[in-house]
Amino acid sequence: MSKIGAILCVCVLLLSGCGGNSNEFSVEGTLNNLGGRPLYAVYQLESGIVVDTLNPQNGYISFKNSSPELIPIQFYYFDKTPFIQLYVQNGDRIELSGDGQDPFGLKVKGSALNKELFKFNQENKELLQTWMAERNASASGSRTRRYEQLCRELQGVVATYVGKHHDSPVSAILLNDYLLGEADEASCDSLIGLLDEGVLAGGAGAPLVSYREFKAELKKDSVLPYLSLVTLADTNLVIDAQKARATLLCFWAAETAGSRQYENFLNQMTARDDSTLQVIDISLDRDSARWHKAVVADTTRWTRLWAKGGYLYPGVKWLQIHRLPYLMVADSAGRVVARGLPPDSMRVYIDRLVKP
């Protein structure tokens, strides 16, 4: 009996070791050519935004956490430029491999969803690399013709993929990554309509559901979400639209080249010395130190605030901002009356609100 008991104990230990922990996810891998410099993994849990600093040992990285829902993890290089994005939830054991300087050529194991997503990246590697390089060159907001052409080409590739894979969560991810905020609304609506309800009900479809809900709100009275932001004095300030007849918001980031191009317009609006208008710019930098360094010596008269977590800040995610700089005007009730338009168009809306 003692021998049988010993055998059973060994079997139990082996099974428990192989089974893993269904209450957490893990990501590991060996990535070449990182030069020993760290990567950052940024994601949001129910408890808040998490930033894991990954210091590679001979290229090997690993971390784990827990999320019952499917969530995106955005990786950044040491200089805070985007690297890759994964989707994980409890029970996933993700393994990465490949050249750390070739994000669209990496291989992944342990997740059918990420494997299919990486397959799309590999099959369209040349287009994605060119598109990303041109996007960075057009970060000032003045899109080049080449960038517009690449956007249309990439959107066509995504549309073809969605048409063939309407039951895949990867289709939802691609729509969110490459079409929302880039393609015209009619195209986005049509492609989202192709997706199976099961895809939209899953974690990958959550951004598309939010997009639909946001559009539905716009058809009613679109109201500014709750925005509790950080001041230069490191205190919290809640934006209160009732303080003025009109509120002008400008979203930007020191890390995004050219996103300060609307500051002349903000100066003009502030120079009106009109208490009926409040002017606020909101930094979406991931790092508050970079924001502080960029603005601490400024003598501007408008209010400068920072959204902790940048694009991941809940209120910002709700607003569906996909490019910088980005302007928005709200009335005294907090209703958004105009968004995403150039300064001259925004001026018209502001005048309508502040003039008796």
C-alpha cells in the first residue's frame, strides 16, 4: 500500500505542475536584439493601470498577473515607442520568440487568438512596417498623401480579412486597431455589422461595443465623462463644464511629435480674456515626468492637466481619441457640441456658445 500511495502522490504532483494556475496568466519569451534594455508592459486591471518593467536576461523576459476578462497588453521599447500588443486572460501561457527589433515577425505560442493575430502581422509585414513608419512621420496631424494611401490599403486588407473571418475575435481587434478613428464611420459601421454577436460579446469586441454605445450617445446628448486629472502641482482637478458657457479641450502628448501645433489657437482663445470660455489642454503622455519637463517652464494662461495612464485613462478611452492633437468643445451642461475638427471650425462653435 505504501508503494501505491507514493505513486499516487507523484502523479498528483505531476498533474498539478502540468495543469498550471487557471487564476492567472503568464507571458514569457526570448527576444533577440534588445541590447539588454528594458521593455514595458502596460495593461489595465480592475484595480487600475499596471506598468511592468521587464529587464531581459540574455533576451529572456517573463511576468504574470491575473485577469478573468480578456485584456490587451501593450508593450513598449525602453524609449517608450510602441512594440507589440498581446491579448490575455487567466489560464493563458504565452510564449514569444524572435527578433525584438522585428515586431511584425515575432512568433507566439500558447494562445490561438494571438497566434492568428501574429499570423496576420507576418502575412502583411511589409505593409504594416511601412504604414507604421509613415504614421510616425505624420504624427504632427498633417497627414502625408503617402500615409493616406497606406491607410486605405491597410483598411482594405483588414476589410477583406473581416469578410472572411466574421466569427473571429481577431477581426474585432484589427477593426479597433486600424479602422476606428481612421476610416469613415460608414465603413466602420458596415464592418462591425458583419461580426458575429459572439465576437462582439467577448473581450476583443468590447471596444467596438463601446464605439457603438458612444455613437448612440452622440445621437442623443453626448456628455463629457467624469475627468479627474492631475495638475502641475500634483493635485487632482475635476473638469467642471458649468464654470463657463463653453469649455475647449485640447488633447496632446509631449511624446507625440507635432501634437502641440494647436497652441497658437489656444493662445488666441485664452487672449479673449472672456470668463465665458475655459481653455484646458490634457496630456496623454504615459509618463508624467515627460509632461512636466515639457510644460513646467511655460507661461501659458490656460489650464494644463495630465490624464494618468494616457490613452488608458477610463474617461479618455470612452471619448475614443485615436489621434493627436484633438480638439473638443462642450457647453455649460457638459454636452459635447463639436469634436475632432480643426481650429477654425471649433472657433465657430465657441462663438455660438459664448455670444449672447
